[in-house]
Amino acid sequence: MLNTTTKKTIEIDGVTLHLSQPDNTSSEWIGQEEVLRQIQACWMVISEKDFPLSPRITGMPGIGKTTLAMVAANQRNQPLYIFQCTSDTRPEDLLITPVLSEKGKISYHASPLVCAIIEGGICILDEGNRMNEKSWASLAPLLDHRRYVESIIAGIKIQAHKEFRACVTMNNDESTFEIPDYILSRLQPTLQLAMPSYQDELAILRYHLPFSGEDLLKMTVDFLQKSHQLDLDFSPRDGIHIIQYALKRISQEKDNPLAKDKMWQEA
């Protein structure tokens, strides 16, 4: 049975907004401590006239960009909200969505981004370069010194809480939009996440797969490290899935002493 919590609402300029719950996923960051410190530096405010930066985290899919941002947010002890950007994301999806209730009334639901703006949380715009320019344009005042958003649908302007922070993750692949320069200039600095070292990658797989044998882990890391050297698109996430599938197949062939190598090759 699911535990339900009372939905939170807030009134702004006579409009009642329904807020969503923050993300409570537990995450751990392994290796590349410097880039974690860089994110924390971006979110610092060192003077009354200073304001936080909204960095963009770039890298190949599956290397931990979102996890990195989640851990950075958790270290600040602020509520975390994640918005998954897609090619058909509309400005109202980013801000406030009208929903027709059973009684025929319209209720306004705040996006994870707007919830973070109101609650003084941190929002990760995940895979931001999948989003089109029209949606990005609605965030221009939020990402500079003005720090507000305007919802045409709800007819309200929302000033960001002073503790609000944001970052954007971006994949290095071809299935994305070109982000306009006036937005890129607001998403600074660019933090490039590299593929992990051998020891870091082994530690990552051990963390996610504590039930796996050491030989399978090392076999997979050897493969991943070679693929990194050849610039092939295999990430730690791929390694986790390879081992997961291999272990499930091995469990089906318990009586076969050669199953381990065979099933790993199959995966």
C-alpha cells in the first residue's frame, strides 16, 4: 500500500498553486571530486550583491551527470527537484500546467522547477539540450540577475527564493537541439564530466552491484576501460546493466560451470 502525503498548495497573487514533492533518492558520488567542488562553488553566494551561477554539466550519456548534481544538492541540505527535458517540452510544462478537475474547475499545478523556485530548493534540468528554444526563452529572466518566471497561463509572476539554485545536464550526442547563445551565456560555467578511471569505475560497479562476484566486476571494467580508450559509447551505466543481465542469466544456468563467461559475452 502506498503512503500518501497531503499535497501542499500556495497562493500567489490570488492563484492557488499545487506543489509536488521533492526527490528523496539517496545517491553517492565516487571519484572526480574536483567537479563536485566546482558545482558547489557555482552555487555559493559570497556577497549581498552576488548571485548564484547555473552551470551546465556535459558528458556522454550514462556517466553520472544527474547523480553528480543530486549529490551536490544533497550536500547543501536543500529540497531537490528534477525536471526531465524533452523535445516536446512546452513553456507551460516548465512552469505551470492547468488541470481540469472532476468538478469542472481548473487547478494549477507547479512544475518541479517552479516548486524549487518557490521552496528555495535546487532544480536539475535533466538533458536540457533536448528542449526547444521557445521553452528556453521562458527561463531567460530566471537565469540572470532578475531571477523570476512569468506564467502566461496562470497570469502570475514568481520571484525566486533567495536559496533557489539550478543546473542543467547535457548529453554529448546528435539527437539534441542547438541552444541559443543568449541562453548559453546564462548557463555558465560548463563543467565537463570525463569517463572514470579504472579504480573509480570498479568502485562504482561495486557500489551498485554488491552482490556480484569480483571476477565479473573486473572483467566488465577491463572492457569499459578499453572502450573509453577507443572512444566507444560504453558508460558505467552500460557496465551495470551488463553485469545485471549476466548475473540473471547465470542464475538460470547454475549447473553449467562455463555459464559465467558465456553469459557475460551474451550480455
